[in-house]
Amino acid sequence: MSIVSVIFKSSIGKKYVMAGTGALLFLFVIGHLVGNLQVFGPPELINTYAHFLQSKPAMVWGARIGLLVLVVLHVTTAVQLSIANKAARPVTYSGGEAYGSAWQSRYMLMSGIVIAAFIVYHLAHFTARLPAINGVGDFTKIKTVLHGEIVPDVYAMMVLGFQVWWVALFYIVAQALLFIHLGHGIASAFQSFGLRDHVWWPRIQFLAKGASIAIFIGYALIPISIYMRVVGSDYAGKAAAQLKDSASVQPAVATQGKETH
Ligand code: HEM
């Protein structure tokens, strides 16, 4: 048997895969948050960052494929382990379920499913930019000028996107579930790698809680401050005009800029 099939067939191997893929996805979540927090700066900041990423298709596609593989491995091993756990303990404990096992793993599965649904919506919302699901209009029409180039206006897209109450609410709810998922998931990953003793476990749990709270606050602040019109409300008017009339920005910039994307 190859090392790969040994890992995927044993339950400890599956736990390693789930913990390892979870750790890498966690790094993505932090990196993505740092990128998104630039929305609190001037519009050019996040637009320059987004344009830099979009101008590196090989890097972006490499990251997309990598993320997809990580998500598939994480979800498959999670479902397999959850089924195996249920099969091993078909009868519930008297007086309810054991703390730290059944209810938490069910919570992980439930929050994981909502996060997966959120990611599907999120990709359709900001990456594919499907007008039918954003409650605003066609985001692909919103452009700005950056160093003489006409580029997608990601700042305006975020501002217009989160001025819609149900979109802002859905993002906040999804971040709350991500918070629950990470709070338990980070600590469990350390446990899967055998890093659990009476000295380190309380520290690991403290760190896991702190990190998941910081991530929740960072992500949730974006829709909240945009919806409350603390961020980008002046800019939104200009961008909304472009949605009604996609030609409105073009004459001012078409002479100096060349269209990209
Ligand atoms: C308030 C929360 C969030 C905001 C404002 C946000 C913003 C964005 C934006 C603007 C893009 C499109 C970038 C572009 O194409 O220029 C994007 C892409 C993406 N986001 Fe988020 N995001 C948030 C939360 C999350 C979370 C929690 C996850 C994962 C757990 C996530 C995963 C992704 C992925 C996988 C992409 C696709 C990257 C690509 O392939 O282009 N996002 N996000």
C-alpha cells in the first residue's frame, strides 16, 4: 500500500489531512483578510492590490486550484470522520451527548456547510460578478482609472455590494459561523498533531479563541461599516451612476487609458 492510501484509509491519517488542509485554509483566511482590510484606506489602495492580483493570472489560477484541492480534501475527510464517529457510537450518552465530541463535531459540520454555501455565493458575487444575485446591478460595468489604465473598481463593487442590507447580513452571519468553526477547528488541529498537554492546551485554546475573534471582527467590520455608511458612501454615488450608464466614466478616461480585462 502506498503512503497516500495508508494516510487516507486510517482515521489518524484522515485527521492529519483534515488538520493540515484546515491550517492552510486558515492561512488563506488571514491573507485574504489583510487584503480586504485595505478597503478602510483610500479607494486606490485596494484597487491597486486587486489589479496586481488580476494581472498575474498564473498565480491566481494556481492559488484557485490549490484552494479547491484543499477544500475538497478538508470536506471529504471531515464527512468521512463524522460518519465513522457516528457508526462507532450509535447510541447517545445518557443525559445527552458527550461534551467535546458529538455536538461539537455536528456543529463543525453545520458551520462548515454554511461556510461552503457562503463561498459559493461569494464567488458568484465578487469573482464571477453575477448581476442576478447582488441586488444592485452589473458590477462588471464599474471601472476606474489606475496609472492610466481602465481597471475594475473593486472598492466601488465592495461599497455598493454591502449597502444592500441582506447581502451585508448574510456576510456577517457567515463570518459568525466561520468564527465558531475556527474557534474549535484551530484547537482541534493542534490536538490532531498531538500538541495537547496540560501546559499547552489552555494556551492553545486561548490563542484559538483570540485568533477566531480577531478574524471575525476584521471581516465583519467590512460589511458593517459600509452598510452604516462609515466607509465609501460618497464614492458609492459615483459608482452607482456608472451602473445606470456604463458610458459615463469612459469619455473622461478613454483618451488616456487603455482598457484591461
Ligand atoms: C467581509 C468578508 C469578505 C470580503 C469583503 C471579501 C472580498 C472579496 C473580494 C472583493 C474578492 C474578489 C477579488 C477580485 O476578484 O478582485 C474575493 C474573492 C474571494 N474570496 Fe473573499 N471576501 C470576504 C470573505 C471571505 C471568506 C471568509 C472567504 C473564505 C473562507 C473568502 C474566500 C474568497 C475566495 C476563495 C475568493 C476567490 C479568489 C479568486 O479566485 O479570485 N472570502 N473576496
